[in-house]
Amino acid sequence: MIDSPEEHLRKMLFDDVNSFFKDEAKAKLWFETKNSLLGEISPNEMMDLGRFQKLDQFIQNRLQENNEK
């Protein structure tokens, strides 16, 4: 079965977050938890609203900040 474009984006974002946590359970929890930096909504809710680009930018910025430490 071929993934929809949205499902493909969800998987890519999950892989990025999982690369930070190196733990699928923690990455899953991160996507389910409301985040004040995202406007008190969870990353899953952002994706449900179609805000993949904003979430991707947020994740990439955080990964870059972490790599600079």
C-alpha cells in the first residue's frame, strides 16, 4: 500500500524526532503532548490541522540548536 503524502510527512517528522530521543516511546509521547512552544497544542494536533511545514521548521530548528551545543 502506498502512503498518502500526509502519512509520508508524518513518518518523516517522526523519524526526525526519534533521531533526537533515540527511543520510539519518547518520540511518540512528544507527538501526543501539548507543547507551549507550539501554541498549547500537540504536534499530532498540528499535523491534523495540516500545519506540517510549521512543525517541520520547529523540529529542524530544535535539532539544529541541539547540534550546536
